[in-house]
Amino acid sequence: MKIHVLASGSAGNCALVEAGGTSVLIDAGLSGSELERRIAAVGADVRGLSGILITHEHADHVRGAGILARRHGIPVYLTPGTHEAERRHLGEIPAIRHIKPGKAFKLADLEVRPFSTPHTSQGGRRTHQREGVADPVAYVFFHEGVKAGYATDLGHPIALMDQHLAGCRLLVLEFNHDPGMLVNGPYPWPVKQWIKGQGGHLSNEQAAKLLGDILRHDTKLEALVLAHLSETNNTPELALVAARGVLQRFSLEERIELHVAGPDTPVTIAIRRS
């Protein structure tokens, strides 16, 4: 199994999962042409995608989903709440597949299991569906006994999140901001409050704690990508310090492949063959 993180950050998010003969896109937060370019750059064929999996409706995750789906006839998988919230921007999609958090489904060789996250729109409200609710999810994947996870825009760590991600051998995990940089940075105060609130983004410290909770369940992890770093309120160095501190506590710093994803350079992690 492979995960290619094609873009990660405030400007756009997208990843490609490959397992057996199956490939799926997670989010599509770039233009259609840029998505096609980046998919081709990692040696994949956009025409072979089995689906586009959407985590939530924010533009940096769905910008190119509609055009890519229409251009190549790719099914789009998303929760009903996300579909309702983003219907106007997605446009007409040839094939919409509604998914339910906690309910696994198959895409050819790949089993996909979405799970709920508490991420919200700015302002921190989770409203009823008729008002355009966000119904966000993260994903875990299974193929031939191998488990992988993609978890960003998490709001805050909640009960069972670590259990959903435990046992992953490949993991993409949000390390969004440094609290000091956020508080002292240029964002308006309401935006700062949302980011560090219950529905915003994980700080480096929150992400490190979640990583530690995951590793307490087991230590199967082989490769970790720190993702969705804020270009304004974080640095790769700060995120790496937080992650390495956890890996050192578990004596795993020499065993686990560690990367930081950014907006422009793809990062690929794969199961190491013995």
C-alpha cells in the first residue's frame, strides 16, 4: 500500500492511496488541471481512479472535485451533510455515493472506513443539515491485512479517535499549528479562537498526544506524515520536534519513517518490504 500526499496546507489538500490495483483520491483541493498534473507526477493515471473521497466541504479540500469527477467520470464519496453543504460548488456529479461514518465500504481491492471528526466551519457551530451542516470524516484503509490512516482537520482529539487509528502501518496526521505562533500571529482574533477551539485544528501538542495515544495501543506504525501544517502559524521544525518527542518515548525514532507534507512537493510513504 502507498499514500502519496500531493498537497497539504491552507491552500489545498489532496492525497492518493494505492493498494493492489486500486487507487483513490482523498480530497481534491486544487484545480482540476493541477490535480491531474500531480497525480501523473507520482506515476498514477487519473482515469484509473476508483473514487474521490471527500473529508469535508471546505474549499481547500473540494475545489477540484467536481471538475475532475465530470471530466473523467469518477464517483465522489462523501457524507450526506457534506454533499448538502457543498452541492452548489461541486455542481452536477455523474456519480455521488453517500457514506456513513463508522460503516465500511469496498472500492475494488480496498476497504474504506470513515469515522467522524469534530471539525466545524469557522465560528465553531455545527448546525442542522438544513442549514448546511458540515459532516466531516477522516479515513482508514485496509488491504491484505495492512491498515493505513488519513486524519486531518480533526478539531480536537476525541474519545475513540486513537482507537480508529491504532494499528495503522502508514499514517497521515494533522500537526496544524504552534499555539504561541498562532496567538502572536497576524490572524484576526475570531479566527485564532476558532483554530484553537474545539472545532478547529490540532496544535502540535494535541497531535503529539494523539500520536502517543495511538502508539499505546500498538507500535505497528512504519511511516508517518505530519500534515496540514499552517504556513503562518507553524514550522516543519516545530512539528518535527513534537512528533520526535513522542517517538523517542516509545523508542521508535529509528524505526519509523517520518516526513512533513507541504503545499507543493509530494510525499510518498509505502509499506517497507522485508
